[in-house]
Amino acid sequence: MLISSLLASDFASAAVLISFGAVLGKTSPMQLLVMALVEVVIQQINEWIGVHYLHANDIGESMYVHVFGAYFGIAVVRMLYTDKFYEAKHKYEVSSYSSDLYAAIGSVFLWMYWPSFNSAASHGDAQIRAVINTYFSLAACTVATFGLSMLLIHDKKFEMIHIQNSALAGGVAIGTVADMMVLPYGAMTVGAVAATISVVGYACVTPLLEKSAKIYDTCGVHNLHGMPGVLAGLAGAAATAIATFDRYGYTLYTMFPARVPVGNSTEFFALQAVLPDLEPGLGRSAGVQAGYQLAALALTLVMALVSGTITGLIMNCSMFEPVTDKPEHMFNDRNFWEVPADFEFLVEEQEIELEEHQRDQQGLILQQDDEA
């Protein structure tokens, strides 16, 4: 088995895990199995079209994995929506200090290994660029996340969900251009913008989607993978549009094979004298290649939303044991797992903490109204 096949499997599984984040707590194991089996097939078809037909570059799979996984999951969770979501969310979807701490440790590991994820499929100097650009983007994203988190929280404190998730958005947003010559300031700009849209997403967009579109995104994949992935696709089109021979040299044609002149042309034979292994290309200009980058992004969005909608409808079938009409079965491990003896105590403790937090929030709102 080739290492490329293992990488493709790794990327495909990542798309499924991202989609799971949107529906987590609102599905049965059987539903998740159906979702995974369908998504892997559609995701691979979408990537094949983007790579072999549109010839769009996406070295870190920000479009083919992150955008597809996020919007596939969002479409599924919208189809699974029932009025019971609201009841279950406010009663059972609670966190704890220990779970937040462990999740933060997981975020640290993701942060450390994200450069290897974005650079795994590249080679030579491009691989080194991918590591460096991803690092710069993540670093800028982390700094911006801490600052924005404090600005957007009423009592000027850090919000753990921002630190756990938004600090990683830079790795997603730089993925498409990771191996391109965007320079350190370009990578850091992408990271800072990714942090902004991710933190604002958690603070403002998620509540809006829940209220107006009935989309209950459990883990906020739209904010970590969806919007930053779209940013990556747009950044990829912009970086491709300004890719010139003066900037890349002969590596321009290994980075963008579709820009190699067509076979039997004078330009192709001149290049082949310098690069003997060069294969004929499509002779695209920088602008045309940028257009195909945008086309790959648009195709991914359409494929994810349409296939996710259909998959969500299939998952609603009674044979797959849906739990969306039973709020006591959502966000609750006891229905599908053997749980330890102290599970009930921990759940009750978390419910008490949630009620206290809700009372504090209501008191804060009343206090602000009185001051106004």
C-alpha cells in the first residue's frame, strides 16, 4: 500500500469526524454508521472531481476535507431537527472543568501536529513552506483568539470554547495555500482573519443559526472548519492569481501542473529541455487557474449541502433508531454505553452547575437592563 493511500484514508476519516462534531449528542450509533458510510463515498467523489477534473490545488485539504465535512454535518443536523433539540440542549448539553481541561490538552496536541497535517502530501521546498506557513498562521491565530475572546465576553474573561477551537482555525485557513509563497506576513494575516471569523462565529453566528435556521451545531464545526475553510478557498484563489514565474521559477509548473503548456507547443518543448520529466498540461493562465480554485470551492459547498441533506433524511428513518424525539436520550452516554457507578452523581452535579450558571446569566441581563 502506498503512503498516498494511507494519507487519503486519513483525510477522508477527518472529514467524517468533522461532520460528527455537528451532530454529536443528537444521533444513535446506527445513524452515525450510516452517515459515515455515505459521507466517505461522496467526499472522495468530490475530491476526485476537484483534483483530476478541475485541477484545483488544496495541499492541506481545507476545501475537500474541512469545508466538505463541516457543511455536510450542518446539512445533516438541520434535517434531524425537532422541537426536542432545545429542551435537550438546555438540560443535558453541559460541560465540566475536567472535560474542558482535557479538551484543551487535545487542542494543544492538534496545534503541534497541524503543520505535519498540512505538509504531509507536499515534497521538497514546498513541504518546508507548508510547515512554516502553518506555524505562522497558527501563532497569529492564537494571539488574536485570546484578545478577541476577552473583548467579546461581558466580564472580560477568556472563554474556554474559543481557546479550544478558534486557536486552531489558522491551521484550517492556511491549508489551501500552505505550500504556496504567501510569505510570513501573508500567513499571519490569514491566521488573524481566521481567528476573527471563528470567535465571532462562536459568539454571534452560532446563536443566530440556532434561532433563525434551526441549526444546532454541537461542537461549532461551522466556526472552526466551515468558515475558516471557505477563507482558505478564497485565499487559494487569490494566491493562485498572483503566482508568477518570477516568484516561483520553474517550480511554478510542479506546483500548478495545469499551467504547464499543452503538448507539441514551442513553450512546452522549451520547458521540457529544463525539466525532462515534465508532463504536458492545459496551458492555463494564472487568472484561469484562480477561477478553477473558486469552482472547486463552490462545487464542494454544493456537494456537501446536497448530499448532507439527503443523508439526514435517510438517517431519520425509524430503522436507524433516531433519538431526536427523545430528549432524555440526547447528550446522554447512559443509553449507548456502560457507565461507571458515579455517572448519575456527575450528571446531577453538572445539571446543578448549569442551573446556577443560567441564573447568573439572567441576573446579569436584568442588571444590564436596570443600568440601561
